[in-house]
Amino acid sequence: TDLSQSKKWYTEKLGFEIIYETDQLLTLDTSCHVSITLWVTNEPILPNPKTSSYPIFKTDNAEETYRYFQEINIPLGELNKEEEVCYFNFYDPDGNILEVCQVL
């Protein structure tokens, strides 16, 4: 809903670099094999972790990443540990869902 706010959040909080930018979209380098593109919309954003598609970022230490995200005030879901994975959701300023996951 506010591209300048999203640009600041993704570059400052997550350290992503801008690949391409217009007044209606922003493409970010995630330092992985994929990029993220954000579009401006006036439509309500209603993400649902049970039905929405969202990026999942691999980490070597989900608990450490979780604590770091807490320190820099990123909105977080619960830290979940299962037999083979540890993961959590986090949210950008528009409420878009992202996830961090560690394979144990």
C-alpha cells in the first residue's frame, strides 16, 4: 500500500537490494536464487497462512533468526519446532506473510 515504506522495510530490516523499481513496483534481490516483487495495490491484503502462497527462507538457525527479528521489531508468529524442521512466520508492513525455516 505504501511502496516507499515497503522499500525501506525490505532493504533496512532484511538487507535486500533493489534490482528494479518504478512508482508501481519494486523488485528485490534476496541473495538467493529468487527475487521478490512487490506491487502497489489499493485492494485489501488478506493473507492467510493456511491458504496463501508466500516465500520461505532457509536458515541454519531458526531460533537465532527469530531472536534477531524480535530485536529489530519485525512482527512474528510463533516459533514452531517439529521433528525435522523449526520455522516461524513473519510479516511485512502490509501484513504479507513470509517464513523462515530450518531443516534439522
